[in-house]
Amino acid sequence: MSFAADSADEQSRLRPGAPGKHPEFDRLARTIWCLRQPDGCPWDKVQTHQSIAKNMLEEAFEAVDAIEAQDSSHLREELGDVLMQVLLHAQIAADAGEFTLDDVCRDLNEKLVRRHPHVFGELDASDTDEVLTIWDDVKKAERAGGKNDAAPEGLLDSVPRALPALMQAQKISKRAAQVGFEWKTTQDVWDKVEEERGEFLAEKPGTAQATMEFGDLLFALVNVARKEGIDAEEALRMANRKFRARWAQVEMQAQKASRELESYTADELEVLWNVVKADESL
């Protein structure tokens, strides 16, 4: 571990209430290790990083669902599932001689100390904006320091391609805006939305080009969100939750009428939908 991390840990350990040993974490790490042993679980011991990659995303999203539902007992369970994925990947790597769980923890700790010089170093930060500025400066220095004979990292290379599309689009556009590739006003972005809408409508429906143009339209809308300080991913998640809740009420109305939803016309469903919306405003 680096001197900075050692120094930071010394500061932390001397503070009242600082976390100490975590025997349950070690017990869990041993359980994961055991599952991967020759006499362990037939499923666990044949998994690879690639075979369980999607599980990391699924478990993370389930944890987010628990957070949004404000369900602490469910969140406790889902955080355990996320942690299991971390430990399992670390054990797979250790079995392959790539790195160990301690390496993961050490690297993360050093990065956290390095990116918080306002806590463990000489810098000061009085609000979150100043913290984010420091964070960006440290990350830029890390990228510059990591350059070698290989091709330099591009501006967008550190944006994970596995992120949800809306979240990825907002991060990409934010990076581009930071170096000056930006519209002056939100209205300028709305003009771009209209331009992309026109290009989409000009394409033949159902074609690959129409799909591409629709993607451009969505990307432009994400930039509206960014300019307005809106998290596009969260905004759509909120819209999804609202639609789910309203649709559940529509189904309840149909059940009260002893009718199958499939028996309703589009106009009749619209009436039910508007009744639900009206009830929300009462």
C-alpha cells in the first residue's frame, strides 16, 4: 500500500468509532473460496468473468430498485448479492493468477485516498462543487500519468459501454461538453431535437436507418436533460414507475368491472387511464 494510503489509514484508525475488524467479511470470502474448490459447487467452480458478467448488472439494478422503494431489509439482501458478485469475480481472478481480493481492496483504498486530497491531503473543499472539481482534476492527472508507448486513452474511453444507454449518452455528452463541444443554450438543443425528428420522419419506417435516426433523436433529448440539470436515466425510471402504477390501477378498474383487458377498445382503455390520472390529482 502507498505511503499516502498508510497515512490516511493511520488518521482513520485513531478516530473514535472507526471501523475495526470485519470477521463476517472474512467468513464470506472463505465461503466463496470454498465454492470454487475442486470439491466445491459444480456451478460456481466453472464460472468465468464472462459467464457471470450480466449478473453484476442485474444485481446492481435490483439494489437500486430496493433503494427507490425505500425498503431497507430488501436493500440489505440486494447489497449482499452485489457483494457476492464482487467476491466471486475476485476469486475467479485469484484462481487464474490475475489478482486477489486484497489487490481489489488495496487499489480501491489508494484511489479513494488519492481522489480525496481535501480529506487526506492539503486541499480544502467547502461544498460539493469544489469536491467534483478536485475529483475531475485528480482523474485528469491519473490519465496523464498513465500514458505510455501505447495509444493514449481517448476522452470517452473511460465511459463504460455496458452502462444503460441513457446514462451512457449523458456521460458521453458531458465529456464532450467539458472540452467545448457544446450548444450555447437549451433552446439550441431543442432546435437540434426538431432537426433529428425531421430526419427520423424522413426515413422509411422499419429500416435500419430509421432506427439510427431515432437513436440520434434520443441522444439529442438526453442533451436537453443534461443542459437542464436532469438525470435522464432517473427521469425515465420515474416515468416507468409512474406508468407501472397507473397501469396497475387500470387493471384494477377492469377487474372491478369483471372484464378482461383484452376486451377493451383503445378508446375505452384511454377512458380508464384518464380516470386513474384524475384520481391522482384529488
